[in-house]
Amino acid sequence: MPKLKTRKCAAKRLKMTGTGKFRHNKAGARHLMTGKGAKRKRRLGQDGAVSPAEKSRIKVALPYGL
């Protein structure tokens, strides 16, 4: 059986935690930050959790993990 290719777009955007869950960067933190509140900007700086429903799609994109 041949080796499976990793989806590089997923590998660059996701990272795996120690327990096997995936984290991603939140959208909306690149520009136009002056109109956003301080609390919102703090939250945008933190990683977001990938929902368990997406886990099967991530397994296909990253067959060997990260």
C-alpha cells in the first residue's frame, strides 16, 4: 500500500494537543482591530478548539498526525 499524502493546508493551520485534540487560530484578528473591544481582541489571540464533528475530516487530511 502506498504512503498517504498529508494535506499541507491542514498541517499549517492545525496543531494537536497532548490529548489528541486539535486547535486552530481564530479568524478576524488580522486587521481592523481598532473597532474591536479589548476583551474580543484577547479572545482572538487564543487558540480555538476544533469540534469533534470535524475529527473524521482531519484524520483524512492528516493521516499520520502532526
